[in-house]
Amino acid sequence: YELLSSEQQDNPILYEKAGYCSERIKDFSGAIKYYKRAELFDTDHSWIYKRMGLCYNQLKDPDNALLYFIEAEKREPENSNIQSQIGHCYLELKDYKNALEYFFKVEFMNQNSHKVWRPIAWCCFVLGKFDESERYYQQIIEDSPTHFDYMNLAHLNWCKGNIEEAIPYYLKCLQLMPDGIDQFLLSYNEDKHLLQEHGISQLDIDILPDILRFKNEDTI
């Protein structure tokens, strides 16, 4: 495709195929280069913009990914996958308000999709919409929870002032963590600032892991 595109420099299909091949071998920067060339000639910009958005996602560049997914959205406003990708870009950028708006759109457009429950629940928690967040986390717990879901539900209950309800969820999370307490503490420490923002004191945040260690040993 590189050879053909060098011979037929006005053929966007060749650039698109070279770009897709580059994607498949994880040369995402190379793929973007070809897609940008295709963009100059092709009229099917929606497909190109979606591919470029995905490539920028792989390069951990949510700002540029967002730009291209928004361009794709203009051409396919009813595409729930594009809406979801935009929501995740906003989530990566910690713009939780806009992320939540897009995830709600996805849920409305696809009532059977459970994939947006987690990002909706998390965004609601960060934004202080505790009751709404709890409703989604309870649905997740009843469906197919992970250890992170139990941690997040514990965070939520603690921030609501229900430490007695939070501790069993923390313990469940700790017991399900593949690498035990070390992995638990890594995730817990990443969320400390959110607990503080929602009114939990630094002292209580520092003490909780010791309480969990004691209670976890007591249940073994």
C-alpha cells in the first residue's frame, strides 16, 4: 500500500488501507499520518475521524482524540459508540460534567447497555451526586462486580457518612484484590484526594488501612 500510494497520490483508499495496516501493527503515529493524507481527498471523513480518534486514544492523547470524535459526531449524531468515546475522552481529561452528559446520552440511546454504568456511577460520585451514584453501583454489584466496584461503593458510603456500611465493601475489595494489600493501597491512595474533597479528614484516611488489616486478619 505504501508503494501504491506513492504511485497514486490522489487515491484516498490506498492511504486509508495503509493507515489501517499501520494501526494493526500498533504504529499509531504512522496510521494518523496516512489518515491525514486520506482526509485531503476522501469525502467519507466520518470513518477517518473515528480511526484517528482511536489512534490518539492509543497514544494517550485524549485532547486530540476528543477533537476527532467530535468531528465524527457531527456526521453521525446518532452513533452511540462515538458518544461513548467522547465520554471517555472527557473522563480522561477529568471533565466529569461533560463526560456524564455523554454517558447519559449513550444510556438513553441504548437501554440494554450496561457498559456505561461504571463511568456514570464514577462521574456521579466525583461530582457529589451520591444517591444517583449509589443507584448505579448497586446495579453493578448485582450484575458482575469487580474489586474496584466494591472499593468505589465503599468510598461512596463513607462520603455519605456511612462508615459502618463502607468497611464491609472495603474488606470485600481487599479480599478480591489479586495482589492483596499492596494493590489495594495503591488504588486507595490514588483516590485519597477525592475522599478529602468530599469531607473525609486526612487522619481518618490514614487510619482506615490499619483498621482493614485488623478486620481482614480477624476474618481469615
